[in-house]
Amino acid sequence: FLILRRPPRSTLFPNTTLFRSNGEIDYAICDNALAKLNKTYYPNLNIDLAVSFDQRASWAVRKTSPLLGEAATKWHQENMTSPAYQASSKRYFEISKRTPHGSILSVKDGKISHFDTLFKKYAKEIDWDWRILASLAYTESNFDTTAVSWAGAKGLMQLMPRTARAMGVPPGKEQNPEESIKAAVKYIAATSRSFNAIKDENERMKFVLAAYNAGIGHVLDAIALAEKYGKNKYVWDNSVDNYILLKSNEEYFNDPVCKNGYFRGVETYNFVKEVMSRGEVYKKISKDRKSTRLNSSHPSISYAVFCLKKKRGGGGGGGGG
């Protein structure tokens, strides 16, 4: 038999699958659909072991709503074998939500990507270090201008089509690198205004990155929760970031201060950490190149290469998708 343990209810990581993926628990039992869904986020999960025979799924409606039950049954019968249903099923339960990541362009020359000039040009408009903007692009698309996420986000900065339109990207230009960066910077500027109460620029950047990944609403919910529970609502690390995680816990996403419901916060939590830490690595590489033009045998450069390789092995973040 299997001995299972459940993480404590008070944990800051309420998602049991995260514990399983990190190796903190050996097994977790869940239904097949949930297992398949989580496999797309955590490729190292093994979901091959079945512990029961197949179960029938049913609709449940109120006794006073027979027409609703009939409509649901009819929809199911008509759509189960349709191409649209099969495509939707594959999108959510088979296609990986991870973006494969590679190394930077040239450690020796201090080049991060083919788009460094564009990052430098547009980062000035939001007073960001261009290497943080580059790190955001890497996390989103691995610098692949043709990337399309499982959710439909496109291009270097992985903007959803509706967002791209709102930020002025011409139809058909979503995968143009300059249009993508320019639109992303406009979106970042607009998002940043929602967090003007956060005076520390570095802290505000983390909130903006979280909103870039999750949407402003879920971040505002996390801020409201942090304030309610006596934490600093103007600090991301070890404060608001804990509550973005807890938004997948019913006790918290049903809290009256939450206006946007359930959210799988672990993706955003990891996204902010990845973008910021990789940005620091990029800064180190660029700084060392400017001062001494050191090659990869120098300890600080070797450490940077190690960090990037380690990140690549663990997969990338979610972004628009």
C-alpha cells in the first residue's frame, strides 16, 4: 500500500502537485484529468500508475433544472468527438505549458540576444535596465519571435492578440520583434501606473512583472490579502508573493477582499523570481565584459554560465500563456 501525507493547511504552497514535483512528497492521488493537466506544467511528474478502474463522469444539476441537464447531455453527445473538442482537450491536457530554454547568444562578447539593441532602445521609455527587459523576453519566448503559447500568446514578448491590438501592434505584426517589444513596453508602462503607491522602483518592477504574467486583478487580490493579514502590501518578496500562491486555496480566493477568484499563483511566483534572477546574471556578464573583457574561464563568468544552464534544465516561465 502507499503511505501518503498531505501538506499542512497553513502552508504557503497549498498546491500538492508542487510538493510532488519538488520531491517533497512521494505520491499524490487525484483524478486522471487533474493529473494530465498538472503534467503539462511539471514534466517530471510520472502519472502512469493507475490506482483504480475508469470511473464514469456525470453532470449534476438541481432537480428543479431538468432542461439544464438535458442541454448539458445534448452538448456532450454532440461535441465529444468534434474536432474543436479534441483540439481543446489537447490544448489543456497534452500541450506543455513550459517554454524550452537555451543559453545566451555569446558569453565571450557579452551579447544576450539578437535583439539587445531593441531592448536598450525601448527600456529607456520605462526606466528599466535593458537586461531585465531581455530577461523577460527570454522567460517568455526564449528569444523566439515565432513562438506561440498554448494559450495563444505570440511573439518575442508573448502578448495575447487582444493586448497586442490595444497596444498598437498592426494586424499580422505580432511576431515582428520591434513591434512586440514596443507594445510590451507600452503595456508595462500602463501596468506600472496601477502600482504608483509602491515608491521603491525595484519593488514596483516585481509587481509589474507579476501583473504581466497573471494580470493586474490577481495581483491586486494578493495585495488586498497581504494587507488584511498584516503584511507589507508594498513589498513583493516574502509578503505579497505568499498571497499570490495562496490564491489557489479556497479559503483565500473566496475571501471577500478577493475580487478575481481562483488563481494558480505558483506560475507567477516562479516567473518573477526567474526574470529577476536571470536579469542579475545578465547584468554581471555585461559588467565584466565592459571592465576587463574576461572570457568564460573567469570565476564570475563561469558562475553566470552555470546559473543559466541550471535554469535551462528546469524549464521556463509562463508569461502570456
